[in-house]
Amino acid sequence: MQITKFPKKIITFLKEVKIEMGKVNWPAKREVFKNTLIVLGVSLALAIFLGGLDFLFTNLLNKLIL
């Protein structure tokens, strides 16, 4: 690729990006909020579950080894 064509290719790329971004079906604010709460809830539940397993196995190993 010639260096003189590089700026023109960048401009063409950015114009195409703008066109494609206009075609994107963006979710509504309410849907984003709902999905965010679902992700946070699942993450919290998984953290509690894994923390409980860690606590359980730590206590079991301490009783068996010590």
C-alpha cells in the first residue's frame, strides 16, 4: 500500500463506520437497565456460592490436616 493512499483509506473507513453505526439496532434504556440488574444479580449469587464453597472446603481441610 502506498503511503499517499493511506489518509484516503482512513477517511473512507470512517465514513463506512458511520453508515454501519446508523444501521445498529440499539437497545432501549429500560432494557439496558434490566439486563444490567440481571448480570449484577447473577454475579452476586455466583460470588456468594463460590465464597461459601471456599469457606466450607477451607474449614474441612483445616479440620482434617490440623
